[in-house]
Amino acid sequence: MSSIVRPAGRTAAAAPAGAQLTGPVVTTTVRSGRRGPRPVGSTVARVLLTLLLVGFACLFVYPFAWLIAASLKPRAEVFDNALIPKTFSPANYVEVWQQLPLLNWSVNSVIIALAAAVLVAISSSLVAYGFAFFRFPGRRLLFGLVLATMMLPGAVTMVPQYLIWKYLGALGTWFPLFGANLFGSAFYIFLQRQFFLGLPRELFEAARVDGAGYLTQFTRIALPLSVPSFVIILLFEFQASWNNFTGALIYLNGNDVKDYTAPLGIAYAMNTFNPSNGGHGDYQYVMVASLLVTLPMLVLFAFGQRYFIEGLATTGRKG
Amino acid sequence: MRRREALAGYLFISPWIVGFLVFTLGAMVYSLVISFSHYSLATDLAVPAGLDNYENLVADPKVRIALANTLFYAVLAVPLEIVLALLLAGLLHRLGRGAGVFRTIYYLPKMTPAVATASIFLLLLNGNTGAINKGLSILGIQGPQWLLDPDWVKPSIVLMTLWGVSGTMVIFLAALKNVPRELYEVASLDGAGPVRQFFAVTVPMISGAIFFNVLVLTIAALQVFDQAYLLYGPAGTGTTPDAALFYGVYLFRQAFEQFNFGFAAAMAWVLFVLVLIITVIQVRVGNRFVYYEGEVR
Amino acid sequence: MIRRVRTSVLAALSASVLIGAAACGSSGSDPGAAGSSAPAFNPQASGSLRAWGFNNADDVGTSRLTYAKGQLGGVTVTLDQTDFDAQKFVTRVASGNVPDVVQMGAQSVASYAAQGLIQPLDGCFSAHQVDPAKTYYGSVRDDVTYQGKIWGVPQFYQPPAIILNERVIKQAGLTDADFDTSKPDQLVATAKKLYQQKGGNPSRLGFDPVASGQPGLWILGYGGKLADDQGKPTLDDPSNVKGIEVLKQLEDAQGGYAKIKSFSDAFDTFGAGNQFVKDQVAAQVDAQWYVNVLAPYVDKVQIGAVPFRGSDGQPFTVASGQAFVIPTAAKNKDAACAWALALTGLDAWKAAGAARAQTLTKTPGAINTGLFTGQPQADQQLRSQYVKKSGNAGFDQTISTYYDIVGSGKSFGASPVGAQIQSELTNAIEAALRGDKTPQQALADGQAAALRAYDQLPKK
């Protein structure tokens, strides 16, 4: 394999940890046409490429189509793979509310996800502000530590964190599911700091001349100007919290079923209806419930697609 | 002024410092302490146990099985994720206008909660009636018993992971947008076709993003839990064959079904050291090949 | 403003450090005694009672609940009907949110007894003048007896037997006598004869042994042994091999383990299209309750039954019922004890029998299949009072087959690693059936894992 660009690892290896991370800021948008390989030009190539992409799209979408179909089938037909149900059973959507406390689960999940998202966005912004605008001894080391914790496997701290919450008497409450968000989260701190670094310093200078304190500068200037990345954090964390199965399993499984979150509830439904455990194989309800917990995420994506994509793009750029 | 600024800085980052001291550093030290003790749920007390847990861990055949399964899964999943994500990103980028629609569609699985994915794939992967084998049989392929045949347990979970590959794809897509167009033009003048350009220009130029994804995906793969627990716990097929026993699942069982906290903490530390070693190796190897954009300037 | 932030942050910081220190400090404390000396129970119950795991929301369950409520006049009962779940139970213990009485599988009882999480109930039985030795089948009692103490109030014993699809069997020119598990070669030949496939997948099983659902039946039925008197696992005992070999021959003759499992997972077991209606099985190992499921479809099925026979040709059965246990940390153990015994007393079962009979009168032609309570006296009384000729000879014969075998049950053998033994046994059987390992190797691996769990138990 010949490469036109010679890999230059030497420089990178010599650079101190975190040095590359002060690179382009979140909002850097590159005008299309100047970068990346040229899009295919000829019509034939375009059609072929589009067909290929449509093929992949079918593969990615098929499970959703299957899920929607299965959710509309009577129990005996759930396994039949027909994309248009032989027997339509819209009653599933009515019965599922009696079979499972879906409303409770959804409300619980929304409350927890909102708390998690708002807390982590505020705390991460505070911390990011500190790293972006203040010089203090050990700043580099500490920021390196922030980045290092991103690589820490969650399984490693699972047991001790459980015991910490146990000593705080918080087992069986919702606190363990968002409490740690009070202290910021590495990836969001990184994201927000990148954004802050792109803000014009003059604004802060002007405010300082007007006598604004650090906190005022934060609330009056930094936060309002960083709404885009703030929204990215909110959306990412809302999704992460909504999908959080392990946490709910560890901290809420001992509670009343009505206290469950949506993911734990679905797992409970899969468990309860499973014939291997003496259930009656009512997978149609599991399918309805699965669809209903997925929908809010699809809506979230529909409205916040830009932010999700931008947030992920930043992830790559820190590499 | 300087002191005041430093003080303010520390104050702003203090939430993170507290969180780090308690929930990360404190938790890890605490975990280390626990791993040298036996915890009893009945009495809520821990008794010093020396190296007991580590000795048990070495002697436990299940730990070996779980570790082997997990490494096997990671070796299978990570390269496939990278290759598929690169392929999709490359194709999407070549399309130019209109790519946004496909990107949106490809991204939908990433938004699907793991439990929903598991419940769908539990039925899709049924060896006799599942849609995947029905589809294969149209192509004349007799599909395997995905969830039940031990040889296919891990490929099944890889398949579920690949369904959500779009997160990685989006990162590559963003990186592709930053590769200078001139490089392609030069390559094109040299007579390189699209495939050659991909390997000669694209891959080296976005090697930073590739490297980053390899790191992140490897760490995720070593902790695989949700899918395996859901498909092979009471919610799924009802039994956990040895082939579906992943490190994260066994750790969870030891910790939260047996309340064998000492043993679980020892397992967690072994995992931590393992991840550390693998990451260091990857960084060492990666630094030889990775090109960072900053160097162009 | 900055100062205010600083004070609060400092407060939070110091609090967190203190918590961390406290958490670290408390891990090195002295061991405490598990406190397993048998506690005394007061037969007078009062106050409030929190119960979990009693999930029988049908007529039988509700009538017993009503009866128990009448017996425990002053006690307010709060019921959590969700199924028992090991992780959920220990989570509750850890969070101090522990119920007063829990219904769980009888096989888990010894495990929690060994960990000190539940208390012995000898005092409970004697306070209410109930003699376990006279009340329960021997096998039922043994399943909840560990180290000389009784730890659970058992209920239900629904033995498995073999339900036959006579329609299919007659068509093939075979008879009930062809399904004799004491003659494995003949059984395998029968299964092969009745097995049908379509496109390489089973479309009818000649004999569905329900290998992973009834592992104990097959292993113990052929003379196996899962644990010794101390509860130490003995999965590698050579006597365990025979059952697995028979299972493997049976499944290999019908498409193999994985295909059979995928096929049977898609059965509409509880519905109008169940495997006996749709002729998806010619014979299947089923617990007694399944006769109830089939009863509404009496016109669409033709069933009969034969007992499972051990190597010696004698009827054999083994089953795990449920048991009520009282956690060590229960706040109202007296009410828990009184409630569990009231729910499982002869009079409660009589009320249940009456309720079931009442329900069935609403459906003309409905069949009363009896109740299998775990207590010989209750079983016999309800049978003679309510189980009448149904007008369908096949169902009558099936029902009486279950009554014939219920007394020939064998205990699994209580073990503190009972749950692990079961799951390792299931794993071993599946590994052997798939052909990954020889039965000997699979059992040896299972034994190693179960023994590891046994050795890791906290030593008293």
C-alpha cells in the first residue's frame, strides 16, 4: 500500500497529552467543495451508488418495519415475519396499557432523563468554563485527567458506586441514576470547553471593564452564547439516560414495578411474557412497548438531528 | 489578580474535582479495598480476606470462559464496525448532495434503546422462524441457529452491534469533510482510482478518527453487557450457555445476584488493568500510523 | 457571589470526602454472626404485613388470599405480585426495603438459608401446631430442609408426566406402551417414527423431552445424583451420564437440540393454536398444570398420559414447588408466619377447591383437573370432592396419571448452591446435546463451576 501522505507519528508521540485537543472548535464548518473526495459526477455512477445506499437503508430500516408490523399482530402471528399483518390487531395498543404500567415507566424515565440532562449540562458548563478561561497551577494535568476518565470502563466503578449510594441511603431512589451528573461528565466538559475557546475574548474583557464578576460573565455571556453545545449536551444525556438499562437494573429492580424506568420495564415485560419462565408468550405487547419507548427517541432525533451529528463530529475531532 | 483568577478557576472546576475524588478515584480505591475482603449481605460487613478473591478468580473456570468470550467478541466486533462504518461513510461522502437523507436513516438504529433492539432481535434471530434466516433461505442459504448454537452466539451480538454502527459512521463522515481536496486531485493525476484513493488518501488522512474509534469501540466491546444480559437472561432465551457468558455479565451476576462484592471488585480491577494494557498497546501501535491534522499547518 | 459559591462548594467537597472516608473505613470491620439460631414465633399476628412473590392472581389464589385475610383479622396485608427474582431480592435486602414474607422457588431456599438472609421456620410451624412431617409429601419437605432445619412453607407440587397426542399416535399405529422411558432404545425409535420435518426444520416432534425445562427429571430419573447430604454438588457423579445420553439420542433423532428449541420456542403454548391442537408434538413432558391449559380445547385435542419411568421401570417424578420464606430482616415475622400457614392450610385449599369448582360451573363441559398442593391430605380431599368423570376418557386418564405419580416424587436435595447446580446442569445438558462436549466432560465442567460456588460460600 503506497501512501501519498506519510504518517508522521513522531510528532504526535512527542506532543504532550491533550495537546491536539485544542484544535478546531465545534462550530468550524468547512465549506463543501474544497475538502474531501469529490462526489461522483456521472449519472450512471450516481444511480448505482444511490441504489447501493438504498439497499443499506433497507437493511437498517427493516427491523423497524418488522417491529411495527409485529406490534399489530395477534399473539399467534408475531413470529410470522409478514410485514403486513394477516390479522390486524390494533387492540394490542389498547391492551398493553392494562398489561403493563407503561405510563408510569414513561413518566419516570422522562423525569430522570430531564434531571440527568439539565444537571450534567449545567455542571459540565461550569467546569468547562473554569478550564477554558482561567489559568491555575495544574490545569493541564487536571484536564488530562478529565480526558483520561473518558477511557475508564464503567464496570470498574460499578460496585463501589453502588456501595457509596448504599451508605447514602439512596438505594431504591432515583438519585443514583442522575446524582453523579452534579459533578460534570468528561465528554461534555471537553465539548463545552471547545466551544468556549471559540468565543471572542473581547466580549469578556468588555464585561469585566463594566465590572461584571466571573460568575456574571459565565451566566450573562458564556452560557447564552453556547446554547448550541448546551443543547448538544442536553440531547445526548437525555438519550443516554432514557436508554440506561444497567443503572435501572442495579438501582431500581428491587422497587415496585410502577417505579421502573422504560428500559427496565421492557426487560420486565420480556421476562414476564417469556414462555421459558412460565409466561404466556405475549410478545405482541413486548413489541408495542418496544415501539413506544423508541418513538420518543426518534422524535428527539427528528428535532435535534443537527445537534446529534455535530456532537458526534466533535468526538472524532479530538482524536 | 493572579491568585484571584486561580482561585476562581479552581472553584469553577470544583464540581468535577469532587466527583472525581468520590465517584472515580475514591470509588476505585474503595474497589481495591473491597477486592481484598469478603462481604456478607446478611451482616452488611466486610471481612479482610487477603488474596482470596484473586485466587478464586484465577481458579474459577467461568472467569476464563467469560474472558475468552469477551476478547473473541471484541476481536470480531471492532474491525467489522470500523470497516462497515468506513465503507458507509465513504459511500455517503461520494454521493454528495442527498447524503443527508441516508445519514438520517442510517442513524435511526443508534437512537433505539438497547432493550428494544434486544426484543426485536430475539425474534428476528430465531433459527427456524426468524426473519433473518427466512431471508437467507431466499438466497439459498440455510441460516444457523443464531442464538442457540454456541458458535453463532457472538456473531449474533455482533450483528446487533453492527445495526447501530452509524455513530461511528458519523464520526468518519465528519473527518472525511476535513481532508483537503487537492490530495485527491494529485492522486487522481497519478492515475489512482476511487479504491486506490480511498486507501492512499482517505485512510491515512482520517487515521486519527479511525484510531480514536478503535480505542472507544474496544473499550465498549470489553464491557458488553446489555445485549448479552437481555438475550440470555430470564428475559431472553432463559438460559446462559457458556458461549454467552461475557465478562460484564459474570461480573454483574457475582456482584448483584450473589452479592459477592469482593470477587466482583477483583474482577473489575482485572478488567481495568486489562483495558489499560490494551489501550497502551493500541496507543503505541497507533502513534506509528496516525496522522494528525495539525501537522499539515 | 463568588464567596457564596465557594462556601457551598467547600461544604460539598468536605461532605464527599467524609463519605468516601466512611465508606472506606467500614470495610475492614469484624465479622458478625449470621444469627441462624431458630427464632421463636408468636402465633398471635397483628400489625401490617408486606408480602412479595405471591403471583397466583387466579381463582385459586384469590380465594386463598381471602381465606387468609379472614384468619388474620387485625393484619393489613400489602401484596407485591411480581415474580421472585434473585437480583431483586438481594437488592431489597441491601436497601433495607425487605418484605416480611417472600414466595420463591423451593430450590433457592437452601441458598438463602446458608447466606443467613432468611430465618428457620421450625418455631413458626410449632407455634401454629403444624407438623411438617405429617402435612407435606416427603420430597416437598426435603426440598426446603437444610442442615436439619426447615426454612420454607411449601406450596404446590406439580409433577411432570408425559402427555400423549393420541390422534397422532393412533394414525402411526403406535400405542401408549411405546412411550416407556425405561426402555430408551424403544423410545428413540418411537420418536423417530413420529418425527416430521419440513425444509430441514421440525414440523412435528415425535417426543419432546423438554430437556432444558426438566433437567432434574431426566438426570434423577435415570438414577443420577445432584448433591450430597451436605448440599455439596455432585454433578460429575457417573450416574448422571445416563440421562444426558438418552436425551441426546432422543434429540438427535429429531433434528437436534437447537432446531428443536427454536421450534418449540415458537409454540403457541397457551393459546388456541397450541402444540397439541396443531399436532406439533406427538408426546411431550409436561407439568400437571398444563392439563388445565389444554382443558378448554378438549374438542380439538385427543390426549392421554403415561408416567415417566425410571431405569427400574417404576413411575418416577421430580418437581420443584414454591415456598414462602421469611427474611431475617423481616419486621413482622409473626404475621408472616401466620399468613403463610393460613394460605397453605387445609381450609385454604378447600376454599380454593370450591372457588375453582365455582368458576368451572360457568363454562358448560369444563373439566376440573384437580389441585396439586404439595400436601397429600388436601390433594386427596379435593380430588374426591371435585374431580369427577369429565366425559372425555383421555382427559380422565391423564388426570389420574398425575394423581398416581404425585406420591412417587423425589427431592432434588437441598443445597446452598441449588440454583447454581440447576443452571450448571442445564448448561451441561445443553452443551452435550449440541455436541460441544461429551456428557462426561460437560458434567465435569459443570461440577467444577458449581463446586467453585460452593467453596466460595461464607464459612460459618
